[in-house]
Amino acid sequence: MKFADFGVQALVVNALMELEQIAPPYDHGHDWVEAAYNVDWDGAEDLIYGEELYDKLLPAAEAWIKDVDFTPEQLAAITELIWDGGNELYGIACPSWDGETELFTVKSWAEVTVANFPNLQQLGYGACDEPDASVREPLAAAGVEIFDF
């Protein structure tokens, strides 16, 4: 399963990274840039903090995130989805991200359902908009704690 909302897709990838059920091709954004652009560390720095990539998703990282196809077992393993500007994936996919743009913002929580996440216990929406009642009420009825932080 893939999620239409990039913010949800990235949040699920990050949750599975925390559970060590998925790993990105590279552990650091610099490594990804070095490989994708055939440059050394200094060249990666120049690209990451230059006009081409500053505060932008690394194209290869964005493609990888969008391409991850989750199994029902992986989704069932997730007990919490917490949007936090410090999520590990965000620093890998956009090493120069300062948290001020909406690169990873969840625009629609509609796909975050009990059917998709049967063991979800917590949903933290952080800087994103609060899920609307059509999402919030069924999750709350299933015992999911929904919060901002």
C-alpha cells in the first residue's frame, strides 16, 4: 500500500525506520547526494546548501519515499505516528531543511484509519493541521490518542 498524501507516506516510512523494518538506501543525506551526483563530501555540501538543493527534497530520496509499498504487516506494526520536525527521515531526505517550509506537512489525514493502522495507539500531528472530525472521531473511538505537541 502507498499513501496518496506525501506527508503521510513519509511519516509511515519514518515510523518503520524507527521500528527497524525499513531502511533508506543511505543513512545520511550527504551520502545520498555524493552517490546521486558523483561528488565528494565538499561537493555534496555545495549542492545541499546551494541553490539546487537548499531546502528542497533530494530527488532520489523523494522518489524512494514515494515508491515504498507497505505491507499490511508493516502497517499493523505501527503503534504511533508522530509528526515531528526532527523525524530522522526528514534530515536524510532534505539535509538543509530548516523546518520552515511544508515539505513534509500532512495535508490530508484521510488515509490514517483504523483499517490501515489496526494497532495505532497515538497520532501526533505536530505542525500539521489537526485531523478533521471524519478522521479524528473513528480513531478516538478505537482508543487512539490524538494530540499536538
